[in-house]
Amino acid sequence: MNSLLSTNLISTNVSVYSLSQLEALQTPVIKYNKHSFKQEAEVLTRQLFIQLVQHNLLVFYSFYSQISLLRMAEIMDVQSLEVEELLCDLINQSVVHARIDRVKGIVSFGEKKRENRVLEQWGRSVETLLNVVDQTTNLIKRDNEIHAI
């Protein structure tokens, strides 16, 4: 279970994990009849699956700027519609900042740039360019003065 805390992708195949060792499933059987225990186990297994997929989506978020939705589904061995649904949940909860291009099937991770930040960055780039032009002009003038003498 230490792998659940890592930044590595983990298997979303719930049958790989020994569910009898999970604390969530160690509720007393006496409380439940067989039918309700089975339903509870199915619900908890589904919740585990969702948590595993969400963990993997967070790993993708930390390592990728863009990735195909089909590729993510293939890597995690999960249906692409389910990956999209769970990713949308994370986006709606503001856990992940991403955009999904459903036509192209591409997920772009990262925050949308705000207009003020874009303008500030553009202003700094223009200022840097003007400084380079000014330095170049001064060097050309100095070079012309030296060769004119």
C-alpha cells in the first residue's frame, strides 16, 4: 500500500490488491447479512478503483502538459469514457487544471493564463528586446567612432 503514496503510476486493476487486508473491508460480518456485505464490498471496491484512477490522473497532471485521452486510458487499462468522467470530476473540484478537447481527444494540463499575466510577460519581453536593441546600437556607434578615427 506504500505505492499509493508515491508519484508513480499504480495499477487500477483492483483484483491485484489483497482486499482482505484493507481496513475498509474489515467490518464485522455479524452486522451484515451476506447480501448487504456483498453490496458494501462492491461499493468499497468501486471507491478504491476511483481513488486509484484519480491518483494516476494526478501523476499525469504532474508529468505531462498534453496527452491523448486514449493514451491515458490505455496506460491505466481503463475505459476512456471513465477516465474522462473522473478527470472532469477532478477539474470541477479544482484539484486539476486541465482542458479536454473532445474532438481531438487531447487533454491539456495547466492553468489558463490570465490576461494580466500575459500582458506583463509580453511587456517584459518587449523591454528585454528594447534593451538588446539599445545595447546593439551603442556598440555599433562605438565601433563606428573607433574606425572613424
